Amino acid sequence: MEGFSRSAVLLVNGLAYRPYRYGSERELEERVLKVVDDVFGRGCVYFDLKKVVRSRAMRYVTDGVLLDPASRMLWIVEYELSRHDLDRHVRPQVMGFLRALKNPETVRAILMTLYDEVRADPEKERRVRRHLRSGEELYYFLDRVLHGRRGVVIVVDEVTPQLVELQEDLSKDAEVRILEFKTYRHGDGEAYLFTPLRYEAEVAEAPEHEKSWKDRLRWAEPEARRLAEELIRRVVQELPDVRHMPRYRWYYFYRGGRPFAVLLLRKRSVDVRIRVDESRFRDDLRVTKKYKPFFFRGGERGFKVKGSEELNNAVKLIKQAYTYARV
């Protein structure tokens, strides 16, 4: 019987459903799309988007794009069959997507497409807008997502040891998930066996202290609030032409139209992220560490301020970011 495997049987209400062997990646994709909210999560937004994305030298076509508004993350979705050559087909494709997402032109093209798609679909727009902060614009939200956490989901008919090994290798550069999706058939009926990418319990509403800077101040310990207020005062006093304001749960400093430092208020401390020129940056006390770009394009470093004795060094490091903001 073409299309069927002789292995396991799924018993549903007394009926034996046999494993179905996909003839193509498109067959796998068509079945996922039938239950897409159950597979990826009802809080997520799936785009059946065959989009050409380009790295510097190559072009690739996405199978789909997934937006997770709750965690502010974008996933490229790739459908694969386990019998395909992983090293010759899957690895280059996934690496190509990861490289393409570093191309500003590609990111902008995806941004404009998603913005148009969301505005044209009331359900998609509802799912996204429920996660916007007070006063946040839809376009700005999507832009932040595309310049933040990004990854690749590989949807496959069977997880093999070789595929797990490939995932481990690729995960050194970005977030890569494998989602196994099996189809079982009995006559014309079908049943699907899979592990959801995201359980609905994970998409709960953000806690109050995650919603705004003001909420964050109320939540933090008095010493942490005092450190944040004193650091803001020192930066504004010592650096000319600085614009500063809270945005969502963070506090931003700008020179011109470009952010160069951001404060993240913790329960008992203040985290600082700064935009740096790695070729000239100096950290004499070695308190900073590198981060993947999230708040800034280019070099990004962060450090923690736990007490008033650390404020002088904090201002010194922020001044370097202020100087680099002229570039």
C-alpha cells in the first residue's frame, strides 16, 4: 500500500491508524497547516510565506515564518523529510537562513511583508496587539522582533540521531528547534502525532513588572531604584545633548536619534547595556561581557551595577558608548 509504513499503529476509538509516509515535503506542510495553531501555539502567528531571502551571495526561499509575540521572537520554518541528505541539503538551507537574517535588506523586506500581512488579517493583528506595550506602535514592535531573537524551526517526519547532532551543531550560532510531526491514516481519516513547539501555559500574560518602566520601579527594591535614579542623573548631568526616556520596561539614552545605552532594572541591581566599538573599547575592570545584538546594531556589551561604589565606573563605560554614538 503506497504511502504507508509497516511500523507502529495508533489506536483511536478502537480504530487502527497506520503511519503514513509522506511523498514530499509539501505533503508534510499541508498537514501541519491543518492544525497550525495546535502545532505552534494559539498565541503565535503563522505566515504561509514563500519568501525569497538573501545573504550576501546566495538566495533562499522560506517555507513559512512564525511570529511569537509573547516572547518577541521570529522563527523561519523549514519542512524536511528525514530521508533527505542532512549535510548536503538541510545544513546549507538552515545556515543560509541564519546568514540571510543578518542582511539588513532581507530583514527590512521581511518586516514590510509581515506588517502588511498582519494589518490585512484581523485575527493576526489581534494576536500581535495584545502583546504591545502601552503606546507601542505595531511597526515598531515588529521591527524590534526582527532585530531581536531569531531562530529556525525544522519540522520533520522523524527525528533521527543525525538530525539531533545537526541541531546541536547549528545551535552554537542561533536557536534551532526540531519538531517531529507524524501522520496516521485509517481510510480517509487522519490523526496527527506531534509535540507542540510551545505549550499554551508558556504564553501567559506578562507579569505586571514586565509591562513598563514605572511598574518595574514599583517592583524593584529601594536600593535598586536609588541606583537607577542616580545613574540616570549622572549620565544626563555629565553628557551634553543626551535625550533619555523610558520605553516599555527599559530606560533609553540617545545621542541624536541613536540609542547608546539602556538600563534594565532588576530586583536588587541595575543592568546596563551599551553600544561599543570593539576595536577601541576599554574595560579596565573587566566587568562587561559581550551580548548578541538586541538593543543596538553592532557591538553590544553589558554589565551590572550592584552598589553606589560602582557608579563612577558605570558612567565611564557609558561615556565610551556616548562617544561612539557619533559614528
